[in-house]
Amino acid sequence: MIGDLFPEVDSTEQLDDVLTDHYVECSKCVDMVAVEDGLDPVQWAKDHRRLRPWHTTFRTRRCTRFSVPEAPSRGRPDQPSDAPATSPPRRPSEE
């Protein structure tokens, strides 16, 4: 069981109801913090830049965790018969 961290959804409409996390991160390193409790992302970026003057680019990200229902297995345990042989093709913007 995956639990509440990855709630199960069946549709995009249900996905709209799932809690979304919001982060601000430095694009030059791995530093990031959750934007919560009044944290100002721009002030965080300025404070980060003060410590590392060459880190001048940042981004905010929203993350929605979810799972999809398991399909009943009708094939090999590692490859359900209704599963695609490969991942879906990427959209041009994802390449």
C-alpha cells in the first residue's frame, strides 16, 4: 500500500483535488525549500544569492504526488498483458 503520500486517482478531475506542494529552488545547485507559512520565494532567492553570488537563477515548482489503481494481472507478474511494451512517446516539449 502506498498510503496517503500518493493518493490514488482515476481521472484528471480527481487529480485537481489532490494536495500540491510548492517549492522554490536554485537552478545552479540542489538547494530548495517548500514555499509555506508565508515564505517569500524572492527573498529566499536573494538570501541564497548572498551566500553564493554566482547563483542568480531560480525557479518555483509545484509537485502533485498521485498513484493510479493497479490493473488486474493477466500476464507475467512483471508485465501485465494490458501494459504497453514501452513508455508512451514523449511530447516534443519533453525532449
